[in-house]
Amino acid sequence: MRWRRAAAISAAVVVGLGMLSSPAVAVDAPATRASVPRAPSAADGGGIDARAAQLVERMSTAEQAASVVMGHIPTTDPTALASYMQQGFGGFILMGANVPEDGDVTAVTEALVTAAEPLPLVAIDQEGGIVSRLGADTYPASTSLKTQPVAATSAAFAARAALVARSGIDVNFGTVADVPADSASFIFGRALGADPQSAAERVAAATTAQEPVVASTLKHFPGHGAAPGDSHHAIPSTTETLDEWRATDAVPFAAGVDAGASLLMFGHLAYTAVDAAPASLSPAWHEIARDELGFDGVIVTDDLGMLSSSGVPAYADPVANAVTALAAGSDLLLMIAGSTPDTAGQIAAGITAAVEAGTVPEDRLVDAATRVMALRLQHTAATAEWTLCPECEPVG
């Protein structure tokens, strides 16, 4: 019963959060999904990966294409959400418009997963503090954690992970690994550290705390710190060299990868000494993530709608952006800003056409779909009871 131990570890941490001066997450309510280990054990013989490959092999190209899209529609209506997910998307991201007035998103998350098996991924940006979708998250966030002992980051993100999982959400886009040295940077208040080493320590702690319960995400690779500007409205750029990056901005990402992060989110950032294109569309940066950092999980784009909002004509078409990102090496294509109920389906259709035309190699789509499917399988299990587990070994 490894998943029960994982849930209990987080619950045990949450119960002991008196030092945080925040209310503890209730641990006796049923979760809508089980908390499961992020990767198969050695005894499992890689069974999840093999099962994922089998499922993807049975899919049509169109089904594979839909499975690598994470879409969004701004509603809390269960019927509309269930209908939307019947298109076969691999995931859905919850935004503010998906959170009911009472803050309880369980009906929303249940509606999202009724139409598919294995269950699609349900994600959220729950950094805490400045970026927080769940009102019940009153735990310390980056604004204070960057100046507190590393143990405070571990405790806060353990509590945050329990809250996220208890809401029926299994992916948290919540760990900001950027290193903004300039306090005027828009990302400064969201970063866990203002220098590479302190950021790395807290990023690793946040990752380790979340991974037994939810799939954690490092963002925004290769790092906002060196590239001034807000990628929601432009393409921030820097002339920082690859060697300079390795010694600075790369450090927290490497720490998070080593700590076992399940996802790596690529930012729309141009490191022009490496590639003139934004990292999210750059084969070079995808190779660096895989080969240098050794990241073997799911690479997800930042919201592709942000590229369209940049005002750069070359990035005006979200379908073309998605096809380029997939070809470059991204596995999961996130689309929010400017999307309609049809946009995610159009992206899936565009990917299908690109594969059939040979613009995107078929094995690239298969690889992406298999990585996403493996993560989905890790989260498809019976419901877990969020209770203390007396027979489990102590936390730490």
C-alpha cells in the first residue's frame, strides 16, 4: 500500500505545522484520487512505462495528438467541463474561473475526469501567495520563504500539496525556480530565492515535499532571472551565454530535477546566445534539459497563448506554436490565454495534420504521448483516505 504511505507522510507533516501559524489541512476527508508514487519501483520492472507505451500504440494519430494537449475553458459547469474533456485531451488546467465562490473545486475536478480512462491530468498554478487559485491556501509562500530556513519551505509545500491533492488535482505548476537578482523583476516576489544557491535549496525542498502526493513542476526553464520583462506580454531576452547560465540560472533547475520533479515547464524566453527562438520552441534548449540536466519527465510549455499575446507576428498562431513546441521536444502543450472552447481541438487537429504531412516525426508525437500517458497512469487509482498512518515510519 505504497500510495497510502505517501498520503500519510504528507498528512503527518501537515498536522505538525504549528510553526507556520496557519490552519492545518483536514486529513480525514476523502480525496477524489489516490496519492501514488511518481515512478514505478524497481520491483515493478518499469510496468507503468510499458503500459503507457501499449496504450499509446493502440491510439490513432488524432487520439495521440489530443492526449498531449492540456486545455482550459472558463467555467464551473460540470456538464460543460465533461463535454469538453470528451475530446480526449490529456489534461485540463484550473484557473480562477474554475473555482466556485465557496472555493470547493471537487465537483469541478470530478466532472473533468468522468469521460476518460486513464484519468486525464488536472493541473493548477498553486504557488501560494501572489499566485494562488485555492483560497484555503494560507501557508507561507515565496515572499517570506526566501528569507526563512529551508525547513519552512518543506513544511509549507507539504501542506500545499495535501490541499491540492485533496481537491482532486494531481499536477501543481507551483515551484518557481527562477533566480531574479533584481527585486524590480515581476517574478521576484514569486521566486524562492534571490541567488542560485538559496533558490536551489528551497526548490529542492519544495519538490521533495510535493512529489509523494502530487506531481510537482519546475518553472520557467531556462529561467526568468537573466531575461528582463514579463513573458505574459513579450518575449523577454538575454545575451547570457550557456556557460554563464550553467553557473547561475541553471542551478535551481538542476536541484529540482535531482530532487525528482515530475514536470519541467519551458518559458517563452529567448537566450539569444543559445538560440534566437524562445526556449519553448527551441530544440537546443530541449536537448540541454534532457542531456545536461538529465530530466526524463514531462516537458510542458508555459501557456502558448502568451506567445500569441507577445505581439510578435511570427507567434500569432497558437496552433503553429503548438506544432513547433512539440517538434522541438515538448510533451504537453498548455493553452489558456485567448482560447475558445474550440482552440484545444484545433491544436490537436493541427498536430495530427503536421504528423501526417511529415512536418513532425511520428515518433516525436508517440514519445510525447507516452510520457504524458505514464504520468496519467501514475495518478489513476482508487480513492485514498487522508488519515494518519500509525504503522508508517516517521517523516524524514
